[in-house]
Amino acid sequence: MFFLLKTFREPSQGFTLVEMMVVVALLSILASAAMPFYQMTVKREKEQELRIALRQIRTAIDLYKQAADEGRVEKKADEVGYPKRLEMLVEGVPNIKDPKKSMIYFMRKLPRDPMFDNPDIPNADTWGKRSYESPPDDPDEGDDVFDVYSRSNKVGLNGIPYNRW
């Protein structure tokens, strides 16, 4: 019992410099071990956002193409039926089969590319756009939007650059 009483300090004493340095050293070791884990978690979340955004936009483009092939969206004879701009997916297009010319909307909101850092750029301009006539290995903009891709050259956790997803 005497030993236990001896190990506790008086409230007025405080910590020694050595004790404080040991505590700070231990905290810095723990923080340095947690930092890479945190950075990996943030990167994983951004990659998940990218996957979801790409899936949403590509699905909306496919729905637009389907509506054009079904004759619900105006399409000229020399066009393939893909939207001319990404914004058309949100703005909507008139349903030419409907006598009231109701609008067809393919997306509620156009997502941003989560890998694009400049917040001043509009959402549609954060994406790279590939036209129908453009080859897959060298995507280029054209008269329509056949596909989208991230404009980031960074490499994902899977080893594939984001602009190739």
C-alpha cells in the first residue's frame, strides 16, 4: 500500500521535461503512422467518386442515344445520335413524339471530375470528352459526346491512370 501511495505525485508537482519529451515522441510516432493511412483513405474515396460520376454520365449518354434511336430526340440524317454537349443531359431535350413536346431529362445534375482541382471551372469542362469519330486510344472532342474521361494524369491505386478509366 505504501508503494502505491509513493508512486502518485502531489498535484502541485507537474511533469518533468523527460516525461514530456517521451509523450511528444510517442504522439509524433503515432501521427506519422496514421498519416499515410489517412491519405490512402482520401484517395480511395476520390476514386470511388470518380467511378460513380463516370458511371452516371456514361449511363445518361447511353440513354440519350437510345432515345435518339427510338425517335424521341431530334436527330439529323448525318448525326449518330449522341448529345452535342454534356449540358444537354441536364438541360433536357424536347420529346418530338409527344404532342405537348415535353422535355426529356437524362440527369439531375452533372457531376464534377473529383480529380480536377480548379473549382472555378464549370462541371462540364472538368471532363475530357471523346466524340464518336475519335479513336479510343487517342480521344478527341468533336461534334458530339460519345464518352467522357478524367483529365487527370495521376495514377490510381490500381496502377491505371485516371484518364484511362
